[in-house]
Amino acid sequence: MTPPALEVRDLHKRYGDLEVLKGVNLTARDGDVISILGTSGSGKSTLLRCINLLENPHQGQILVAGEEMKLKPGRDGALVAADNKQINRLRANIGFVFQNFNLWPHMSILDNIIEAPRRVLGHRKADAIAAAELFLEKVGIADKRHAFPAQLSGGQQQRAAIARTLAMQPRVILFDEPTSALDPEMVQEVLSVIRALADEGRTMLLVTHEMGFARNVSSQIVFLHQGQVEEIGTPEQVFDNPVSERCKQFMSSHR
Ligand SMILES: Nc1ncnc2c1ncn2[C@@H]1O[C@H](COP(=O)(O)OP(=O)(O)OP(=O)(O)O)[C@@H](O)[C@H]1O
Ligand SMILES: [Mg+2]
């Protein structure tokens, strides 16, 4: 059987004395769309950030397409890369879309998109541009290729950020509240792009407060509570028949 696109085993993370992740397990098979729900501070962002090593976990394993990230204890006790080359290769397979887009402000949209494929993947400029234009087309902002981020609306900037992620041809894409920073009228255009990615079979982890969308787009829902997976199941199970008391409360307060 092919290994899962992404597997997280017993992931722990703490900030000082505060244990934020207390042994999280998660498996995303190819084509899975997993939405991660939970109250503020439950550890959703920390989980995504640890998966991509934007934060260093203290314990646990992360496997990308069956290959385990080689980690070793660093000076402060958190796990750091034991083999930079391997970690960079695996990290390139994990796209990350941030709440605040994180585009480089001094670069055109096109340059934002071709930067990592050229630097990290070593693609030729002409090839990177050709690919970028296809992705811009796909997210519906081909006409903005020469604009700078500040000249775009929030929804357009987020779609550019998604195109930038796609250009790396990641195995998995992590979204951390991709529509939370947007004006209400722009939420839908970004959700439509994410929906289209789900429909083409992309593997994604999505932290969102858009409950209707999560229910609709996800193959699985994970409810995180105080750094642990409190409930996991299909959207029908978790939204309609949650087992855990806390998940029930959460669902009833988010209708
Ligand atoms: N860099 C940090 N230093 C110290 N504590 C942190 C840091 N980042 C997060 N925390 C703490 O870790 C806990 C989990 O935070 P996290 O951002 O993962 O929550 P979240 O579920 O994403 O919440 P939200 O829905 O508000 O985005 C919180 O108690 C938070 O205060
Ligand atoms: Mg968060």
C-alpha cells in the first residue's frame, strides 16, 4: 500500500512550561482534505507550524510520503533538523498558506511565485514563469502578474499566495485560517479556489472557522482540544453526532 502523503505521530510541543501539543497523531492519505477545528488556543496553528518545522516540536515523528523527517534534540530540548538537505527536500513538499498571505512586498506577483521554484527546485527562469502563469490562471489573477502585492485586494493576494504554494508542487498543503484576514466579500473567492483544489484531489490540512465550508469540503474533521485530538471522524459524525462533550459544546456554539 502506498504510504500516506503525511503522517504525524505523537507530536508534542511546549512553550516554556506550557505544553501546547500533547501527543497529536494525524494521517492524511492522498486526496484527503482534513479540517482542523477547535477553540482559540487549542493548538491548531502550532500543529500546522510544527508539521512544516516553522516551529520545532519536542517529541514525535513527521513522515512525508513515508519518509521520516530526520530530527535530533537541539540545545533547548526541541527537535531540530539532523540532515538539512533531507529536511529542505521534505519541507518543499509541504506547502503553507498563511492567514496574512506573507507575500514579499518588494516583488511582483510573478516574482513572488517563481522565487522558490528557481532557488529551491533549481528550475530555469523561463520554465518557472511558464508554470507560474498557469497557476495564476488557475486562481483567476493572470492579469495581476506584474502588480505588486500592495496593489491587490486581500482576496487577490491570498489567491497569489496559493499560486505561489502550488508552484512548488507540494505533496500536501497546509492552510492556517486562509480567509480570516479577508473582508467578508472576498472570502468566497478564496474558498472557491480551495474547493477547486479539493476537487482535483489535492491533499490538504485546513484550519478554518468557516464551518459550512469545512463540512462541505472535508473528508475528515479533527477537533483539537488543549493540544489533543479530542474527536475525529467524517463531517457527518463530528458535526451531527459528536461523542465528546467538548466537541458537542463547540458544535452547538458554532451553528
Ligand atoms: N510563540 C509562542 N510563544 C508562547 N506561547 C505560544 C506561542 N505560540 C502559541 N503559543 C500558545 O500556544 C497555545 C496554542 O496556540 P495556537 O496559536 O496554536 O492556537 P490556535 O488553536 O491556533 O488558536 P487561534 O484559533 O486563536 O488561532 C496558546 O495558549 C498560545 O498562547
Ligand atoms: Mg491559530
